[in-house]
Amino acid sequence: MRFFFASVLFVGLGWLVTSCEVCGINSEPRVQISFSNSSTNPTNRFPFFRKISIVGASQEFTESTRESSSLSLPLNLNANSTTYILEQALRTDTLTVFYDKVVENKSTKCGYVLDIKQPTVGPSIKTTFKSSSIFYEPYYSLSGRSGGIFVNVLL
């Protein structure tokens, strides 16, 4: 009898773990920005940003702005775009990311969820950097992967 209850418990827990689904955004949505250098010179380094501003933000962006090959910056959910101003010692660049906010009823477990998707009309990205590309990964996923907006910038 103990074996029967242990088996049922084991199978039940296994089913519970494998039936999990990610129900959309579970923290502040962010854009991941990766920088790559166009120069083949290995002494060229990644940018050091003295200041990073987010246009329309209610408060100053205060995370560390040290030299890095990537940044993770918050999105403005009050609009369908977010503009970032990235200040270096001799140069100031802007990056505007466009997106659509979609609220959908995904499942009985999750109910209505917010997702950030590529805009159906208009540009996806606008920047003063040399070159850029953008990729949108849905936040709601049965695979369990986390979503977001991913930008690659060529310096």
C-alpha cells in the first residue's frame, strides 16, 4: 500500500513539474543591448558610458554605467517606444526601441497576460549608432525561456 501511495505521489509531482508554463512578464520588462566593435584592433575596448538617460522616465537611471559589452535597461510601459541617451566622453548616441504592448488571454492557468511584441507598423529601432539589429522574444512561452527585446549595436 505504501508503494502505491509513493508511486501516485511521484507521478503527481512529475506531472505538476512538467506542466508548468511561463505566464508572461514576471518582472520589469527590459531591453538587452549588446555592443560589438567594428574595429579589428584588439586594443579597442567597449564603450564607457558616463551617463545613461531614459527619455520620459520619472526618475534618473542609476545602475552602474561602467565599461561593458552589454546593458540591460528598463522599458517604458506608458508608451510604445523607449528612447535611451547614452553619453560617452566625446560622443552622445540615442537609441529608440519601438514595440507593441499586447494583452491576451493565454490560458486558464495564466489568464490575461501582457506581452511585448514587434510593432506591426512603423520602425522597430532608430539610432545614431553606426549599425543595429533587433530581435523580439515573446515573454509568454510554453518552453520556459524568458523573453524580451534584444538589440545588437555596432560601434
